[in-house]
Amino acid sequence: LVRVRLEMKGKMENSTTTRNVMVDIVGSDKPDEVVVVSGHIDSWDVGQGALDDAAPSFVCLQTLLSVKALNLQPRRTLRMIFWSAEEIGSLGGKSYFESNLLPTETLAIAIELDFGIMNPSGIQLRADKSTFDVARW
């Protein structure tokens, strides 16, 4: 029998610089149109980062690795982004979109995986009415 006592104390530190991680597979037919698959790489609670959100970020990474391993060439650019500072106000995502690295007119779709990879309970779409009408299934 082995007993372990683990005591962890999380705390907010002063502001620091963090960075998003971004990788592209350039599209063949429409390289200027971008499909984003993303997840965040920070954690909100001590010891929970493997579920929220490292696991969904790993799914995003596996998406790109699978495309490469299968020698697939997407028509649109496939961009994986790992967001930083998501748990304290989506700062990485806000900074990315404010920087205009991806003008909204070239964004085909953005998918963010969050809430871990436990039992899926549904899919959620946040969009304006015209986008929602197109995506309705």
C-alpha cells in the first residue's frame, strides 16, 4: 500500500507574456480561406490541465498530423491554434483577432474544442443569423 499526499496551491501572479501556438497546412485551391481548429493550452484549476484543455488541443494537433500522414491536401488552409490565457478572459484569442492576422473575410470556419474530452453531450454554434442559417442541419 502506498499513500501519497499532494498539496498544491495555485495563485495568480503578476502579468506575464504568453504566446499562442499556430501551425498551417496551406490549402491547394483556396489558400487565402482559412479553417481554424483550436483549443486552449492554459488551465483554470490546479491539476486539471490534462482535461481542460490539453486533451482537446491534442485532438486539434492530431487533426493536422492525420492530414499530413494520409497525404491529404486540403482545399482551404487548415490552421491549428493553441490559445494562451483563455481561462482569464480569452486573452490569446482576442489578441489574435485584434492583430488582424486573419481578416474575418478570409475565415471559412473556426472550431474551438473546450470542456475536456469527457462524454460528448452535444455541439454548440455561436454565430449571427445568416451563418446559423447556412450551418443548420
